[in-house]
Amino acid sequence: MIPSLVDVLVIGGGATGAGILRDLSRRGLRCLLVDKSDMGTGTSGRYHGLLHSGGRYVSKDPIAARECIDENRVLRRIAPHCIEDTGGLFVATRDDPADYVEAFPEASAACGVPCEEVPLDELFRREPALDRSIWRAYRVPDASLEPWQLIEANLADARAHGSQAVPYQRVVGMTRNGAQITSVELHDERSGSLSRVAARMVVSAAGAWAGRVAALAGVELAMSPGKGTMLVYNQRMTDTVVNRCHRPGDGDIMVPVHLVAILGTTEIRVDDPDRYGISREEVMALIAEGSKLFPDLPRMRLLRAYAGVRPLYQLEPPADPGDVRGISRAHVVIDHEQRDGVRNLVSIVGGKLTTYRLMAEQTADAVAAKLGVSVRCTTAEDALPGADDRHYYWLGHRLAEHEHQGGGDAELICECEIVTRDGLERFLDEHWPCSLDDVRRGTRLGMGPCQGGFCTFRAVGAMARRGTRDGDAPGRGADDRSPPESGAADDAAEEATLAAFVEERYKGIRPIVWGRQLQELWLTTGIYAGVLGVGAPRSAPQALVSGVNASRVEPTPGGRDGQG
Amino acid sequence: MARADVVVVGAGLAGLSAAVGLAEAGARVEVLATGHAATHWAPGGLDVAAVPGTETPAAGLRLLAARPQHPYALLASHVAPALAWLRGVVAGSGLVYVGDLDAPIRPVPTSVGRTRPAAILPEGQAAALAPWAPDERLLICGPLGFKDFWPEAVAAGLRRPEAWPGTAGPARVDAVTFEPPGFRGTRNHNALDLARAFDDASWREAALVAIARAVSAAGPGPGRVALPACLGLADHPAVLEAARATLPLEPFEVPLVPPSLPGLRLYRALREALRRAGGRLQIGEAVQRVDVEAGRVVRVAVPAAARQHLVATGALVLATGGIAGGGLLATMDGRLEETVLGLPVEAPDADAWLAQDPLDPQGHPLEAAGVRTDGQLRPVDPTGASGGAALYENVHVVGSLLAGQRYLRERCGDGVALASGHLAAELLGSGRATGRQSLAEARR
């Protein structure tokens, strides 16, 4: 499965890595992409879902603003199926400085970001949940962008051009011969086996983890991971992306994403991109700020809290080490030959999802130059697979498809996201063997308002059925009754799946444990642990007698990934 | 304005037990509830206590009763009489419970291929309790295309020895499906649709023939067959009897995710008993206001069509449930509020609410949160500020609102609900609670 020799090894299966793989493959290079986990489970899968217009950066970082609007236009062209064209608003609350607000149109124009004022009566007619004291509003071309579909489309295009992308391969070692990395050692996180791959060039697109990858090559690369916490609401209180019209801060963006809306973000420096928590104070601050946009926010039901880490990198040492808002979002392509004397290692750090393609292009340019390849980049012109009809994603798309296919007669496995039995079985056929997480990301099963409470065990059932299908073809009825052979389904994986589901619900709710969220958590736990007997072994008797476990609880990152 | 001797808020096992008991004693009872309670998603058995390391509910009950903070410290002696009383009440609707406090706790299968410990089960599930003989097999049989029961997944789970803690499981577990008559081409059925179909005698007959064929074709030999819990609602006893007569193996029901038919049957039996005894039941609105005069609740108001429904009452039984039921509401600033009267709630500090591990066998500290009472189930201040005196003279707290239980981990919720509901009915029915004649007696 893992080739022993490739032109380029790309480390990191986020949007940037997938974009690099696509770009290099289209230039005729044979590449391999690996990720320590599944694709899009790091920063890309845990972002707020916003395709920037650039409006957020017009005053603070005009270069970033220009990059954003350029790439915004490119992505609308090459990946419209991953975009819901919600449009965006910058609104001025009582707390926002008048000079910033008044200067916003001009600053936008200077960066090429289209911006027009929206009359307030029209604003409140269109978005009635907004605070009535908002005194100015501008429309910009923000949108909602789905990361997993985007990553999948980039990988599909790369595969069509002869490259490979393999998940669950952790880079555990690099062998250097002088200035050259001669081979990279991969650990298969599922089977435990080791393999070795030699590459003419190694590209680290590991984002917040880039420092660790570089260390394996004996190179020091100091990242400043910046944690951003987001809150997922169970409804779209807005159909438009809403930003505060001020210098970027915490809790000032609301993005409608599929059936839910996501409030972001915070920005806190963390030392370890795998170990960070979400504190109650942080959540309260987010809600307090968000309430300035939507005053009913404290009474709305939350689905989960989650956090991602920005892959921030600072060329100059910071004046204040705690200040990560001050660090540029700009991306940097680092050629470690010039910097560290390692000939065939390139890292791409910094940046944001909106500009992933540009980052990939610049990285691929650097790699191509080093390999003497002169083929130019085509990723901005050619549409991604799946974009054939050039239509934007729209919220009613699943329902329309469902009705088109027979409407009420199609069996719904996930009612919230309209995942039908046929759709799920088709996905399993195409991706088998796969995990429940793959199913979630591939179909959005369990990402709606019930958060998987009612469809997770159904999906597990369908997967068990798929696993035993050789002995038990679908559609067999009372006239075809031989029992299937046992053992085909992966019992251990299934066992872990349901417990993991409860654990994930718990992690996502832990920082927001009040009101309906807590009630829902108790109901979910009651059904899964109480009624269905998941993960509730009758353990040692002393467990009961020792009583309350009141030990101080360490906060944990909420949710396995974002957007639902 | 309506008048009642007792208003019961909440229509779960605790509230209905209290209401039926009071109505049977001659009191005018009005039950007001926001919605349906745990009966509609609980698996239908009666969990008194399944505590790690104990063999029977009675042993678990003793263990929990020895903890002064646990509701069983007060209620332990009421469990057995309450259980006996409930059996009598639901028997009126043909509902039979098997097992008692001294029955061994055994692992019984669930609809995701796990087991949970049980000792007292409705007749329809009772065949799951018997130990598995060395050559006995278990057949998991489900209707084709029913999305809440996946026989292959259930069988795969139950083949694992870990699914049967402390005992031997079946020698073999297989999965088969049958086609429910007339369902081909129709979709999105839940357990309730199937149960109503089973209530129809001719459909039932055809379905049982299809099940019998699937079971027979799976091969000979001793064994039992597990079916999803959908064997009828109104006519469940008849369906169960027909299933036993028709199927070649002893059948038992496996409870499903909501809607839970075994729980619904229990709810319906109690509702029937309440109506037979002359009690009233109104579901759909939350209590809006409670009027208090001189330390006593005198009136309860709920919204009704176009106006407020006011009930003057002699006493209030609070059976609103815990966090899951909505009797307790957590606030953003880390407190718990009791939702009807604003009673003080005993709860750990907010940062100690949850344990590190979501499925921690010890449970979460927050599970034990609730309202503290005196020996007559009347609310007291948990800090001792009221000197242990009742905050309301004629309010009695029952069920999972009571502090000190961990119903999920101790599996004591039904026992606490029944015993407290029964005790509240006894206190109010006999007048011991207020030291005066009972309300019912006074009216006579």
C-alpha cells in the first residue's frame, strides 16, 4: 500500500496538504500524502467554516485581505459545490468605534474587497435576530465553506493524476545522510506496522504540528499554535455570515453551516497542539461577545463546543509571548536548504483555510523549482471533481434530492441530515472498510441537531450488516434464511464505536454544561449507558463504596472536529 | 377553579404511583405534567438496585440503604410493599412482572448487542433472565428494514464473551430477519407502528408465521429467540401468548431506543388505573405558578387553551424528575434550579459536576444532585439552614428529584420512584404527613 519511492512525500492531510498533493500531481510528479489520523481531522476539520471575503483583515493586514478576496473568487469558481453562498455582513454594534466603521468601505476598496452598505430596515428584515442597536451594516462576499468535501475533492483530483493519499500513517522517523533526507519511517496507527518511504522531496504541511515533523529531520521550527474555541448552536439564527465591524477579536463571527450556526472564536496560545482545554470562562466570554450581535444567544441551545489550533508561525520573536492575535496570519514557505542545510525539506506554515490553494501553489512552486520541474500551476483554473454543474451548495439540496428519489418512501437513517439507508449503504459500498468517523464526514450523519443520538447505533447496525454481507446479502427475506457466518464484522471496532460516540458527545458538551445541553447529555447517557448497556460494565464492588469522585477535572478539547 | 386534594406534578413512575395510590385511597387527584417521562424511553423492567458486587436487588438495596445520604436510607422498607402493590395495579391491564427482590441479577441483551443487569422484568422480557444451558443458542430475529433493530449487529455484539459478565452466554448467537406482512415498499416505521400492527389479530398471525419460518430455518436445537420489543401495545398479553404458542423457540423482547414499548405499556397500565380510581391527568403544559399561603401550597396554575387552569389543592407531590426529566435545570453560572418551586438543591460545585471519564462506573457527582427531604419526603434546606424543618408543610418530593441517588450507575431509579411514590400516597392518604386527618377522610 505504501510505495517505497515517490517524487514527493506530503505530510499532513488538511486542506493545505491536499492542495499541495493536487498541485504537484498535476505537474506530473508522483506523490504520496500521509496523515497521522484521518484526512481533515486537524485544524482544517476544526475551523469555523468561513470562506473569508478579506473584510476581516482590511485594516489590520491588507496583504491577507487581498489574498482572501482573490482566493475567494478562485474557490467560488473551482469548488462551488463546497460553498454555500450565504454572503457576509459586517455590522457595527454600540461597542464598535465609529472611526473604524466609517473607514471600513474605503479600507475594503483599497484591498479590492467588494463592500456595500445595507440599509438598516433591510438588514433587520433579512436577519431579524440581530441586535436592534446595530447602527451600520456592510455586505461583503463571505460564504460558508465545507472543509471535508473540499479536501476530498483535492485528493480525488490528485488520485486521478496518479498520486496516493493514505490516512493513519504517522511519521515517526527520518533518516538523514548529510544534507539529504534519505527515507521517512511511517507507523500505521491502525495495524501498528512500520514502513519506509524514500522521497526526492519531503513537504511538511503539518500545520500546528510542523515543529514536530521538522524535529524528526533534526531541524528546529518553533510554531506558536493559537487555539480558537467555537460554539455550535442548534439552529441558524442567521442565514448570512455576520462579523463585527471592528478590529478582529473574540466571539465576533457567526457562520451558518449546514443546519447549525458556529460562533467563533477565541485565540489563546497553547504549547501542545494535542493538549488544550476549553474553559468555562472562555465560553462565557464568547457568549457575552456574541450576544452583542444576537441578544438572544444566552437562551439558545448549544450543541457543542470545540477548538482548533491555528498553525501560527512567527519570523520575529514576539514582544509579548502570550499575544497570539498579534501574530500574522500570513503563510510562509520555508526552504530548509537555505535555512537549515537540509536539501529536500520544505515546510509550509501559517495561513488560513481560505487561502489553502494559494499556499499550496507557492509551496508547489518551491518544490517544482528545486526538482527542476517547469510545469506551471493549474489549480486556479481547473475546477475540482464534483464541481461539474458549477452550482453552489444550498441548504435544501439534500431534501430536494430525497424528494426526487421518491420522497417519503426513502428510509431515513439520520433524520436531521437526511441520510437515507440507500445513501448510507452506497457510501459503505464505496468506502468499505471504513469507520464511523469516515461515515460522519462523508455523509454528515449525526452532525445535525440530535448530534447522532438516534442514528449512531443505526449506522453501527448498517456497518455490521455490511460486514456480514458475504453471508447475508441485502434484501434477503423469510425465503432466504440461512444464518450468516459469524465473525465477519469487526466486533472490537464496533464495541469501541458506541462508547466513543458517548465520549465525544460528552467532550463537546462538557464546557457548556447547563440548560438543555446538560439535559440532552443526560438523556443520551441514559439511553446509551442505561437502556442499551454501552460501556457500563459491572466492575469491582469497591467502585461503588469509594463514593464521590470529586477530583479536579482537566478540561479537554470539545468534540472530535468542528461543524456540528 | 378546579379543586383537588392533591396535585401531582409529573407523570413518570413516581408521580403516577403516588397519584394512583392516592386515588385508590379516595383522594381527588390531579396529575399535571409537561410531557411524558422516563417511562417512554426506559426499558420497562423495574430497576431496584444493580450494584457492582451484589447478586440480588435486595442485596443492593441493603448496601444503598446503609448510606445515610441515599434515598433508600428512608425508603428501603417501602420497596417491597410498593412493588407488590404495583404488580396488583398493572395486573388489571394484563401486565405481569416476573422476578422479585431476591431474584438473581442477570445480564439481559439490549438492542445494540450489549447486556444490562436486570432481575425484575415484564413477562415479555422474562425469558432472557434464565441462565443459558451449555448447548443453548440465541437467535436474534428482526423485521426486514426496521432501522432501530439490526440483528447482525446485535448478534455480533452478543457473541463476545465480555457481553456476559460473570456468567456464560449462549453457545451460539445467530441473526435472522423476517418480512413483516404488507410492509414491503413502505418505510420509516418505528416500534410503535409495528406494535400497533401486532395488535391486529390477523396481521399478528401472519407475522408470527413468518417469524416461525425464519426461526425454524435457522436450524434445530434448544434455544431462545430475541425479538425487538414491539409485540403489541393495547393487546400485548394476547400477542405474547400467540408468540409463545406459534414460535418453535421461547421468545423474549429486547427493549429499543425510544419510543420504548415496554415502558409505554407500564405507563398505560398506570394511567388506566388512575382513571379507574377517578384521578385526572393533564399532559402538555408546565406549571406556571404555585401560590403559597402560610407555608402551604394552596393553588397551582398551568396554561390552558385561552386561559389559565387553576387548581386549588390541599397538597403537592413534586415528581418532576432530575436533570433528564426537567425537574432540575442547570444555569450558565453553575447552579442547579428546581423548576417548580425554586427549592434549594443539593449539588456539587460546578467544576466537580462531571467525572473525567463519561462512562465512569462510579457515575458523575452531578447525578446525585437533588432535593433533600425530611422523613416525610418534605423538602428541607440541604445546608441545614432551616434546622431540618420542612420548607413547605404540604409538599412531598418523590422520584429522581430526590438527592443522593445515582440512578444510572446504581440502577435504582424505579425502586426509588416506586417506594417514594407509594410512601407519599400513604402519608397523604392517611394524614400522617400533616398530623391531621387525611384529606380524603375529612371529605367523607
